[in-house]
Amino acid sequence: MSVTVYGIPNCDTVKKARKWLDARGVAYAFHDYKKQGADPARIAGWVDVAGWGKVLNRAGTTFRKLPDADKQGLDADKAVAVMAANPSCIKRPVVEYPGGLLVGFKEAEWETALS
């Protein structure tokens, strides 16, 4: 199974998710937004699958610190642009696996999808 985890290495949720994968012997590639950036086309694909409301982390400090103009009138295109410019605004982790996408870390959801 080809699994790619997208996130930021020092994020507590990403750490928990990676530990979960390691404990179950699930091999994965890790994409670090800080070092490798966030591809707008890939983000748009995630939004198509999961919806921008799920992919955009509006609860995080990065989003809350954005100018009001960036936070108002959000739609899919604007949310993708905000996330591409500010990868810390992407809910973490995002996991691509054969046949699906996981956004955030919910153990039961991951167990079903990746076991």
C-alpha cells in the first residue's frame, strides 16, 4: 500500500498519527510542508474529495492571524489559495492512500481505512 502523510513534523497530531502508523507497521512517505511546500493542485484535489471546510483548519493560530480579507467570503477557490500560501492552515495530517483520503487523525477512521 502506498501511503503519503502530509503535515508538519513538530505538530502534535502529526506526531501521534506517525506513531500510530509506525506501531502498525504501515510504511509511508512523509511530505513536510515547511520544507517541500504545498502544491495548490494537490490541495484542490483534497478539497474536491473532502470539501474545503474539512481541509482548511480555521481553528489554528495561523488562520486566526490572517487578515480579515483572507478569512471573509471563503469558497473552495479562495480556501485553496489561502492554504497554498499558508500551509499551516491545512488540517493535519492529510493522508493519501490507495482509494481514499484521510483528513485529521481519528483513530477509528484510520483503523478502518489503513488496516
